Amino acid sequence: MSAGKDIVVVGLGLIGGSIAKALKQRTSHRVYGIDRDEGALLDACSCGAIDGKAGPAELARADVVYLCVYPQGALAFMEAHGSALKENCIVTDACGIKAAVCAGMEKLAHKGRYVFVAGHPMAGKEKSGFAASDPSIFMGASYLIAPCAAPEWAVGEVEALALSMGFGQIVRTTPEHHDRMIAYTSQVPHVLACAYVLSPRCKDHRGFSAGSYRDVSRVADINHALWTRLFLDNREPLTEELDQLIGDLSRLRQAIAAGEEEPLQALLRKAGDAKRENG
């Protein structure tokens, strides 16, 4: 994408704020923000993450719009403002699910002349909000793109922007494959972490815990409203993965409870081999 484009970031939380900061630090594009939290907008302006608040004029001339809000919020924003965007404005998102978002965007396509390219930056941290935003979380990370019906030129623009922000890998996928893989790589670990810290032993872990506890429990410090929505919007792939996990846990439990050394060793060996083979 050539220099000097107008970019609007909708939602200046962890990801939206990090995108705004990365674009301002690493490109010459003009960046404007939209957020219901006036404090976040003021903070973003004062630290130079955005050039200003996006109003109707900024939306009308936007070359790219990033939707960094909950899935239903992204669809609601486009239903309200899609017709105000200029022809061939690229709209992309940072939502953690893709099938529902892409289907919703397809239904809204008649409302405007924009082009939608589904995206998902695979980066983050436990904390949320603009105060937690940090463009360094993108360095070397993977950026997922589900082109859907978008033309190649638009997909290429989104890829180029991702690379300019520091992402190290672009992965193209379908919405359905995205949601199946994210259920495994992201959502199951969050469910597991939450279940783990619900143990009554959690309150007594200090002095008895080290790296294993930190590794498993880290993402339990969760944005409960966001993840409730992500889990429910991706319920079918997620429940399939949870069924697999529960089955594997049951087999491990059975071998431990029965004192079956050889079956337990076989299960642990299989797990170790899988980790060494797949990383």
C-alpha cells in the first residue's frame, strides 16, 4: 500500500490500540480511532497512537477500516456505517472467529461499496484495554487471513499492512478451517486454564508452584465477556475439541487410578512424541 493512506481503527483495546501504534510507528499512514471510551481516545491521541478521533469525514475518506471489536459489534458497526464508506475501501477485522463474521458480512454486502477481508492477528496478552496495547506483540507473529470473496488486490493490501506492522508470517485459510484450528490452539487452552484455577487448591499454590503452574494458568486471567462470546460463537468446533480433551484426560485418569504403569507410559510416550514431532 502506498504511503499516506487514511486508516480508521474501530475499537482501541489491546489489539486495536496495538494496531494503531504499530501503524503510526512503522508506516506513514494517517490513523484515526473510534471507541466508546473517551478516555481511551484521549490516551491514544496524547501518546501519538492516532492522529485524531474518526468522525463522519474520516470514515468517508478511509482507505482501510480495522474492526477491532467483538464479532457482533463488528457486524453492528458495518450495518450502521457501511454505506458511508467509499468505493473499494478495505474493511478488515481482528475477531477471533471467522465463520459467523464472514457470513454476517456477506449479508451486509449490499449496504456498501467496500471490500471485506477477514483477518486475525495471532498475538495478544492476558490484559485488555488501550493501556495494555503494545505493538511489539506483533513482531514475528502470524497473521491469519480468510479472503472469502475479496479480490486479490485487497487481500494483498491487508497482507502488506500486516507485514509493515511487524508480523512475520501470513497464513491464508477458510473461515471454517480457521475456527476449527482456533478452537484447538486458542480456545481449548483458555477453557483448560479456567478449569484448572477453579480447583480449591489454587488459593494455596504459593510456595508450591513454579513454571508448570504459571504456564497452565496464565490465560485464566481472562476477559470474561469477550471469551464467553467467542466460546459460544464457536461452540461446535470447541465442543468437539473439548470432547477429545476429556476423552484423553479420562484415559490418563483411568490408567493412573488403576495403577497401570505400561498403559500410562504408553500414553505419556505418545504425548511426548506428538510434542516433539509437531512443536
